[in-house]
Amino acid sequence: MSLPKHIELSQTVKACKHQAITIQDAAVHLKVPENVVPMLVRENDDLVIEGNVILAKRESNGPVIFTLLFFMGIIAVAGLLGN
């Protein structure tokens, strides 16, 4: 059983070194015409086209940083009130 083409495209882009691939290279890899690749990108929320390159969207570290700062704040307040 093979994967749907938009999932295969997403995995291909994310496997690249800079998480980017040209439309032509993606078409060759997926063995589809170049005009099909933009339709596959539109089906996938994790990818975006900028110029002639397909890029994987970067994930934000904001929630992780805020959680870490919150717990560090609790430890600091507990240390000040503890003695």
C-alpha cells in the first residue's frame, strides 16, 4: 500500500537538509507533472510555496519557552519564601 502523494511530498520535504525542495525536484521524486505539485502543497497544511521552492513550515517554540519560564518563576518564588 502506498502513501497518498501529498503525504509523500510532505515527508520528502521534511527529510531534506534545509526542509526545502524545488517544485521540479519534487515532481521528479513523486513522478508527477510539475503542475500537480502546487495542488499537492495546497492539500497539506505543513507546506508552503515561496517562489519556486516548497518549504516546510517551522514549528514555534513559544509554548515550551513560556512553560519553562513559568516553572522557573515558581521555583524562584518558592526559594524566596521558603526561608
